Amino acid sequence: MNPVKYLLLAAAMLLVLPSQAQQVALIKLPELQKRLNRKTDTTYVINFWATWCAPCIKELPYFEQVNATYAKQKVKVLLVSMDYASQLDKKVKPFVLKRGLKSEVVLLNETDPNTWMDKVDGKWTGALPFTLIINNGKQKRAAYEKEFTQPELTAALQQFLK
Amino acid sequence: MKKLVPFLAACFLLVLSSYIRPLAGYQVGDKAADFKLKNVDGKMVSLADNKSTKGYIVVFTCNTCPYAQAYESRIIALHQKYASQGYPVVAINPNDAGIAPGESFAAMQARAKSKNYPFPYLVDETQQVAQTYGATRTPHLYVLTRQGTGNEFKISYIGAIDDNSEDAKQVKTKYLENAMTEILAGKPASTSSTKAVGCGIKWRKA
């Protein structure tokens, strides 16, 4: 392959990548539970947020930064949108694309929080933002019903990486 | 005097730090504290003001949260249904207007006027009431029942209005109304505590 073709191919791949980043899967509770209960030594940072939640949007870059900072460690960020499923194409996908979010984003497609919230975490009273840090391999789990600053998130995550 | 300044600063910080996170708050069956908060009409409102009620539906809500807005007309309907049965709505805005300017007292007055609130809409400026009750989000509801003829109230229900915030027409379970039916019959609510998603209360920063 000559260098020009190679460059063109590389450019084409760069154009394709952002469109992949905007995929947001609709998931139901059992799928989320499966994610929460994975028996691995990967530390999962699971942030519940919504496009309408100002403090959530403020802390999103800190979660995005986790991917870059801990790229070589077993850390994975999952952003769970609490937007209504009806807003997936109208609000959530455009938001994810505009912000260029690299973390995996899913939308929890459930209507009655009273039936599912305790199955996510009993300590969650329903306020957003809400964050879980889980490492089932180490049997460690922490819940935060609060807005993080970047140092606070780093400190919370460090507890799992010792 | 020089010693007094750090002492006062420490006191100030201590007071401020108590604003950062809510306390554990009330459970169903707990005695509910009265409060004295400013209404949008400028008058102070307490639970003890109206001796004829059987109780109150206390709603922590606000101007800007999409969930509070989604439930606004349903909260008005609750007042219209239950005020005549002895349980009027009292709405309280616990958000710090310093963090969320859309929650200012003037904005509350405008919202109450434009939506014709038939109930008081009170500002919890120090956030003490929300902390005492253990409210974490908007909307967050507490049904209070008067004990005997005095001004003592107990918590009969905490939680959600119903099971569908997006669309009132799709609601299958009206959690609060189901509880009210039992409470009005003098029975404890069989489902007395429910969960809902809402906007985290904007707590004043230290």
C-alpha cells in the first residue's frame, strides 16, 4: 500500500470512529444487574446521569478522564443515562456525540424506579448524580449519592486500586 | 480579640459544614418537626397555623428540575383532591439559589403565580428543614398525620407520587394515592415508603 492510500485510509478511519462512539444501547434492569455482578478483578465505575442534570454534566469530564488516566489498569467506566427512552435519539445520542464521550453509554429503559432502584443499590434514594464503584473480584463496592469533584473521584477510585 | 477571630471562624465553618450533607432524616412513624418558612406571598407558614387539618402532604420540589416540572400538575391535583379531605399540600423549595439561580425567591414567586399554585410554596433558605426530613431530591414527598388534636405530626408516607414520571396517562400504580386511601381510613399505609428518581437537592457549598 502506498503512503497516500495509507493516509487516506487512516483519515477515513478517524471519520468513522466518532460515529461509533455515539451508539447508546437501551438496556433493561437484568442487563444492568449482569454488568454490576461481573465476577472479575476489573474495577467498574458506574455513573448514573441525565442530559437534564446540571451537576451530572459538570462531573462527566472527570469520569471521561478516568479512562485516560487508568488506561493501563483494569478500570472501566459505564455511564448509565436516566433520560427517558423516548429521548434517546432526540437528546441522548446528540449529547454523547457533541461531547465526544469515549466511555460506554447505555440508557436504562425502565419506568418505575420503586421496582428497580433497590436492586441497583439499597443506599440510593433516587437523587442524581449517583455513582457506584465496584470490584467484585476484590468484593469491594461503594455508593456515592453526590456530585464529585475530580480529586474526590480520584480518591474514591484509589481505594479500589490499592 | 485576636483569639476570638479564629474561634469565630471555626464556629462559622462548623455551622457551614453541617449544611454539606443531609442527615439520616425521617423514617415512616417518626415524629415530624414543625417549621416556619417564608411563603411566596411573603408570609411565614407553619404546620401549626391551620388547626383544622388532619395532616399535610409536604412536597420538596423546585422550579427548574424536569422531574419536578413533570409532576407539577399532578401535585396541584393532589392538593385539589386531598385538601378537602384534611390533607393540603405544602410545597417547599430546598435548593440553594446561590448554586442554582433559577431557584431564587423571585423565580419561585413567578412560578407559583404563572402555574396558579393553590398551596403555599415555601423557601427553605437554610436547608434545615430538608436536612431534618432527610429529603435528597425533588420531588420528594412526606405525608404527615396529626396526632390527636395538638400540633404533633407523625410521618405516614415517604417517597414517590406514582410509577411513571414521564407520562401521567401511563401510570399504573399511584403510590401516594394508594397510601392516602389507607391513611384516610385510619390505617397505616401498606406501602409506606417508595423510591423515585429526581434531581439531587442543590446543597449549599461550604
